[in-house]
Amino acid sequence: MNQTDDLIQRLGADSTPTPSLPSPSCRMAIWLALSVPFVALVVIAMSPRPDLLQKLTEARFLVEQVAALGTAVIAAMAAFCATVPGLPTWRLFLPLAPLAVWLGVLGQGCLSPAQGQLLTVFVPDPLCFPAITMIGIVPAVIMIWMLRRGAPLRPRLTMAYGALAATALADFGLRLFHT
């Protein structure tokens, strides 16, 4: 035997097996179980919007909320799938469908037409970004902590989906208290 084989034998003899990670769907459920209570706490602390019951009867609002929540859940699942070698790559494209719906209806959520303009000019609401950051920071930290335990083959895509999941969940919470 050569030195390499001897080294492999010694390392293998002294090692203990590492426990495998839970399935991506189980890790996604854990992420939601840890993140949703924080988002709910922020919504309660900020006081739900006064017209929330009325908004819950509007189809556009419901589509936006379902699309945001769907994007969060499916992007989290894709991020966790990206940390498991050997899973089919088609799973990485699943978040694109709810993301397209969400972005399609999001325009009027955080943008409002400028007053006194003949043409409709959209200006961003300056409170959206800090509020989404405030709500999304804890879900993002939890996501990063959980993703570090896997073996991402595409680390940038994995982190992008993790960030998308945290941002979509934050926007879902934001729309419950921000008019």
C-alpha cells in the first residue's frame, strides 16, 4: 500500500458518520415555523392596517398576498433543494412562476402615482424598503444559518433563493400593516 491509501484507511477508521440533513420540505417547514411567528409579531407590534378586513375581500390584494407567500415557500424549498446533491435541477425553476405573478401585481403595492402629473409617474414609497428590511432580517438570518448546513452546488443561486424567500415573506407581512 502507498501512503495515500494508508492515510485514507487511518482517516476512515477514526471517523464517525455525520447525521444526514432533514429533507428540503422538512427544512422549509422548520424555516417557516421559525420565521412566521416573528413576522406575525412585527405585524402585531406595528398594528394591522385599519382596512385589512376590507382588503381581504379584494381579489387583487388576495392574489398579491398568495403570490408573495407562494414565492416565499417555493423559493425556500428551492434553496433547500439546491443544498442537496443529486436532486433534479427542475426544482430550481419552480419559484419563477409565483415570482412572476407576485411581481406582476406588486407594482401598485409599494408604488403610488405622483400627484399633479399629466402622465402617470410612479415614485417609490420610502417606507417600503426599511419596513421590508426590518421584517425580513430574522427570516434571512435563519435561512442563512440553515443553508450553511447543506452542500450547495450553486451557492449564488442558493443564496438568491434564500434571500427571495425572506423578502417575499417580509412583503407578505408588510402588506398586513402598511397601506
